[in-house]
Amino acid sequence: MTEGRTVTRRRKPSAATVFLASAALFVAALGYLGYQLAAGRDPALGPNATVAEKQTRPLVIHRRIIRRRIVTTVVPSPVTVSSSTVSSGSAPTSSYSAPAPVSAPAPVAAPAPVVSASS
């Protein structure tokens, strides 16, 4: 009874066919979702929200005035009276000394010469 009937096995589709079919299905699904978003039916926002229905808040401007005051106090240096200074006027004399000059750092010694086995 089974002699007249031949059993044929169905071949599996090739890898290229499966890849192209899945890529086409992905592009179709992506296009459909893009169309939905462009139409304003975003599933993440819900059925009632659209892009144009944003609520606008009133614009409030707070003005903050910042004033910085720098207070400096000038303290005169103590006046020293020397015996060699003679003043003939009644105006007091005051002398200010300049700050001491800053000395340069000490020079760095030169590195030692390189000695090799061949020299």
C-alpha cells in the first residue's frame, strides 16, 4: 500500500531567505510604528495626550540684585624717628618701606655624564 505513495521531504529555507524575510518584517514593523508616532498616536503618552496639547505655565521672572561691597582698611605703618633726619616744617613725615625682593631659586646641578661599557 505504501509502494505507490512517495514521501518527499521538505527542504529547509536557506539562511539568506530567512535573513531577508526577517529584515523585511522588521522594516515593516518599524515603518508602522513611525507612522503611528507621526500621526500623534504615541502609545507611551496614552490615548488623550498629543504633541500639541502641552500645558503652558505662566512665565515668572525673579529678579535678584547682588551687590558686592569690598571694605578695605588702610593701616599706616609705624613711624620711626631717626636722629639724622631733620625736618624744618610742621608737617609730619612718614616713610614706607618696599617689600623685600624675592630671590631666584638656586640653580640645578647638571646631570652626571653617561658612562657605557665601551668608553
